[in-house]
Amino acid sequence: MFLFPTRERYRAIDDNYKLALVRLVFSFGTSAVGTVWSLYMHAIGFSDSTVGYITGGAVFLSLVLTLASTPILEFFQARRLLIFSLLLYTVSYVLAGLSTSKVLFVLVAVGTAIAVAIRTESFAILFRDTTSREKLSQREGLMYALVNLGWLVTPVFAGFLLARYGFPVVFFLSAAMFFVSMLMLVFSDMLRARKTFSSIDTDPFVSIKTYLARREMWYPYAVKFGLNAASGFVLVYLPIFLVERGASPAYIGAMISIMAAVHVLFDFKIGKIARPQQFKSFFVFGFVSSAVLLVWASFIQNPDVLLAVVPLAGVATLFVEPLQDTFFFSLIEKSEDEERLYPVYSTAAQLGGFVAKVLAATVLLFASEQFAYIAIALVLFAIAGIVARMRTQEVLVPAAVR
């Protein structure tokens, strides 16, 4: 009843809440695939290192597309691009469910990389445009809580479906969720008005130079990079390491759900109570805690103990995830700058995922998985050190004058 209200009631819902509902529905799809993605690659014959290199390559493609997305966002408009990305997800996962061909899977990885780049940019811009700066932190917290609700419910179900029926059913379920979320956008009247710009940027390097020239913008980039490095490693390699030690896919799904449960319960509260002057301490604590947990996990050999320890990472990232985009948008002066600077900022997600996957894959070529944990932990310690150097006036002064 809540997800499918009458047409009149649905139209009466604030556009920002509609987007949060759309994000909730396709989070069911992303969490289902995220639970089985690396396990599927492992099952069709890719080695642990190859899994990292292929997923890292897909992330790198997404990064390149993101850098070139500014003129695309300005010309085609974010709403249309979001609809297209959801359709591309749908087609890609249907194809993944129909075949176990390695070649087809690489094509699916390319398709989803394109979808990720388009969806990330367009959704974030739409979400920011439908709420006020004063409410953004609270709305971001609510939205991430809904996203993690998807990650709470779906991984357990996906693990059960995988254990009982195999990979195709999970891929088809994911495709259905993306298709439903696309229909929610197609048949809504939100954000149909065309946004105008004084000019359309065609050179992505202009946006990069503009972003790098503003020293305060380096810190939200580092925060997003670190968060995605941590989550990229956990979602790609932890399931493989656990399966190789005899853990059931159903238990792995439960582990991911428990991590998400922490965010469901507290993301909204963190987003509501956190103030700009607290961002630095929150981020440093989150990254240091995550790094310490990875070092601890590197010494654990028992899969049952590891299954119990890993969900604590959900507590650590709780102090980073719901604040990351709010931190960025608090430093943006003009609405027009969103389309120009957000694509540069969001490459931190792809770059963080790329570094985590390729770094871990390279370490596994020469050493045991214990050193893969430690390598990612060192990256997170480095990010904590960068953020710790942030001076309060570099963030609060730009935010205040805007």
C-alpha cells in the first residue's frame, strides 16, 4: 500500500520523497545483484584476481563516462537520463540471467558501468534540486536510510534464492526492480520543466580545473573515495573469501543485511543531528574504525567469527555515508555549478572502487588474502589523515557565505 498509492495520493507526495521512493525500489535491485555479483563471476570460472580486475575495469569505464557527463546532463536533462539508466540496468541484468558466457558477462559489466555513471549523476542532481539547502542533510539521511532498507531486506532473500534456485532468478528479480522504478519515473509528473544554462560545457577538463582550484572541495572528494574503497572491497571480496572457507550464500546475505540494518536505524538520525562543524570528527572516526576492523578481520580464520565481525563495518561507515553528499553540496554556491562540479566529485566513488578492487586483485597475485585486508586498511588510514588535516574555516566559511 505504501509503495503503490493511488494516483492522486502519489501526485500529492513531495517530489523529493518520490525520488526517495524510486531510490528505495531500485536499491532492492542493486542489493540483490551486489550480494551475488562476485560469487557469480567466481562460479563461471573467473579467478579471485580476475574478478577484481574486471570489476575494476568496469568501474574505471564508469569514471571516464562520469568525467564526460557534464554536457550530457546539461543537454538531455537529469530526469530523462535517470530513466534511460534504469532501462539499461534492466536489460543488462536480464541478459546476465539468460547466459553464463564470460564474453556476455563482460558486455553486461560494460552496460552496468554506463548505467552507474548516468544514474549516479542524474539522481543526485534531481535529489538536490527538489529540496532546500536547509533540509538537505535531513533528506539525505532519510534517503540513505531507505536505500539501506533495501540492503537490509534483499540480501537475505537473494542469498536464499541463490542457494535454492541459482543465479538467474536473482538477476531477473533485480531487473524487475529496476523496471518498476523506471515506471515510477515515467508515469510521474515530477521535474518535467527543462533546466536552462547560460552555456553548455563541452570540455570536461574545465570542470576538473575548476574543482581542483577550490581547495575545500578536495575533502568531500577524499571522503567519498574512502567510503567507496571500503564498500567496494567488502562487497566484492568478502563474499568470495567466505565461500572459499565454506560459508553458505544465505549467511553471506544475512551478513550484508545486518550491516544495512545499522544504517536503516541510524542514517536518518545522523543526517538530522550532524552539523558542519562535526563533519571532520565524524569522518575521521568512521575511517579509522573501518581500517581497524579490516586489520582485525585479516587475522580471523574462522568464517563464523568473520561473519560476526564484518557487520561492525556498518557501524563505522554510519558516520560517513549519510553526510557525504551534504558535505559536498554545502560548498556549492550556484545551482548551475551542480552539473559542472558534481560529476567531478562523484568520480571519487568510481576511483575509490577502482583502487580497492585493483589493489586487492594485485595483492592476491603475490600474497594471501590477509595482506589484501591490510592494503585496504592502509588506504583508509591515509584518508583519515587527509580529512584530519582539514581546517574548520575551509569548510564552514564557504558554507556560511553561500
